[in-house]
Amino acid sequence: MSKVRSQERLFWLVLAGNYCLLMGLIMWLTWQNSHNVLYMVTVWMLLSPLYVGVGVYLKGRFFAPYRAMQTMMDAIRFSDTSIKTVPEYTEGIAAQLHNELLHINTLFSVWHTEQNRHALLVNELLQALDNPILVVNEDFKLTMGNSALSGFLKCDWRLKKFEHLTALGFTDHQGKWGFRDETIAASHQLRRSEISLNGARHQLLLISNIQAELKESQSEAWRQLVKVLSHEIKNSLTPIKSIAQTLVQFSNDNEQQKMLAVIVDRSQHLQQFVANYASLEQSIMLKTAKVEIAPLFLRVRQLHPEQNIELVINVEQWQFDPILIEQVLINLLKNALESCSAGGIVANIKVSAQKEGGSLLMKVEDNGIGITQVDNLFVPFYTTKADGQGIGLVWCKKVVDQHQGALTLTALPDGGAAACIKLV
């Protein structure tokens, strides 16, 4: 005899067995009383539907508790703890099972609430970080990200939700994820850690810009060096200058007075040099706002009404410090005009603004003498101008860096140069 594999089948087998026994007994008694076949068939046709109806009713009553519990189980499976069914019976094993399931539903509701709070806290922490972050499930599909990730992917990360890492530009090298793009791989690092979200293991991938971190480390080391050198130089120059000024008063020799005057003058110059150098390392306070690009460019052009300056504007507004960025554009435009003047060329300047991915790209292009000494462009106090101080480009770069942007200068193929400001 084969094993019965379901309770429903067992119910119908028992019901069918009872039907056969009961109808057999009724048919036998009917035959004993009437010996009429037609009468027996009539009795069977009347009793069979009644028996089936009673069986269906009993089946509904018998399996009703299971259906109620199944409804709650389905709701829990889909993380819905609001559905709670009323028990069919108040006593017995069915009532005990139903009450136990209600208790489990309550515990799951508390656990699910805590998990949601945990996920919300994780999301808030991710949004507060400047580095792009991906949270992927066990199938390496994106489940959570932050606004910095949107900038890295060049689109809202939610549009890429549940996409595999390979579709997002990552590759798997023997269990270690990396960047498919070699340029990104050379300048970025991918760090990995594990977290638990909603009871499942996830991996948190943090993308860090190696160049930015190295640059910040170098800047910090340079600031410390400048601070020490400034202190030592000032402490040495102050007595030298004071002694030289005193000796000038007591000397009657014109040659000595001239030499001492040179010492005083160079001491003052060196003190001012150190003070200017130290000022470049001070932080710039930004006051950012939504800025209309067109009026900003018009103000900059109005400073040189006699020059041929073309404006190309494809962006309405952007978020940055209007005063500082305007001064950066003024400095870059001034450099472009001086480059044309140095070569005896009629200036033909183009100032443009356009959106590139999630960034604002502003360019100042000229037809001047181009760029010389590329390696020294952003070296403080280095200049090729006779009356230059060598701090203009350094200050511009510092302002753009404070905006988490980038300032680059490149030579154009047909001559001239292009200064590019990129703001995120």
C-alpha cells in the first residue's frame, strides 16, 4: 500500500471509505425491505449528494485553521506583519498552533522594525559620506548607494538598482572586485567590508580616490613644513633686520649704509614672501548658492568691453560660491588676454559653460602664445611675467579645490591655451 502524502488526500480516502460502508449498509437494508432495484437506486441518488455536501462542509471546517495560518505565513514571507487572522477554534491543537503563529508574527514585527531602523541608519550614514559607496547582496547586485555613487556612475544610482556589479563597470579577479576601466583603476581604490541588512549578508564597497587622498596628505605635510619654516625664518630675520637698521644709524660710510640698506630691504622682502606663502595655505570659507551662469559671464566680459570675447552658455545655473568663482574667471580671462598681448596677437577669447555628466565644465580658451613650463604652472610664486607675483593661478586652483573641483590648463592644437574649471 502506497504512503498517503497529504492530509487532504487522507481526508478524502477516509470519507470515501465511510461512504462505501454507509451506502453499502443502506442499500442492503433497503433491499431487505423492498427487493426493488429502482427504489434502491432512488435512495442512492438522494443520499449521495447529501453525503458529498456534508463531506465538503466538514472539509472546510477541518482545514479552515490551516488556511488562516497559511494566510499569515504568506504575509510574513513578504514582510507584512499587519495581517492577523481570527482563530477558527478557541481550544485544542489548532487553537494552540494559531496562537503560536500570532506570537511569531509579533516577534517578527519587532525584528522587522529593528531591521528597518538599522537599514535607515545605514542609509543615512551612507548619504553623509563623500565617497561613492555600493551595498550589494549575496548575488553581487546593487541594493543601496549614496549621492556620491550617482556622481561616479554619471546617473542616479537608483536607476541601476539590482544590477550586477559587472554591469556597473566592475570586474571579478579571483574573488576580488576591481575596476574595468584602467584609468579609474589607476586613480581609485575599492575597499570591501561585510554588513548585515534585514537578516541577510551584504557587502559594502567603498570607492576612494587615491590621488585625492595622496594630494591631501601632501598638502597637510606641506602646510606643516611651511609653518615650521615661516616660524624659523621670521625668528632669524627679525634680529638681522633690527641690527642692520641700527648699524645704518651709527655708520658714516656711504658704502656700508648702502650694503646695510640692502640687508634691510631684502629682509623685509623675505618676510613678506614668507607671509604671502603662508597665506596660500589658509582655508577659504565658501558661501555657496544657486548661481545664474549667464549674468555671471556677462559681468566678467564687461570688464573688457573693447576685447573680442565670445560667450557660449549651455547651463542655466549651478551651486558654487559666486564671488570666488567670479574672481577665478576674472583671473583666467586676464591671463588669456595677457597671453595674446605678449605675442602681439589680436585677442580672440571664448568663455563657455556646459554640463558634462553630473559636472559643470567652464572653459576660457584663447589664441595666445600657449603654455610654457607646464610643470611649474601651479608652483607658488613662479611666473614668467616681468611684473607677475606667481600667486594668481595657485589661488585659483585653491578656490576650485575647495569646491571639490579641478582646474586644468592645456595647450590647444592650433595654438593658444584652454583653462578648464570642473565643478561637481
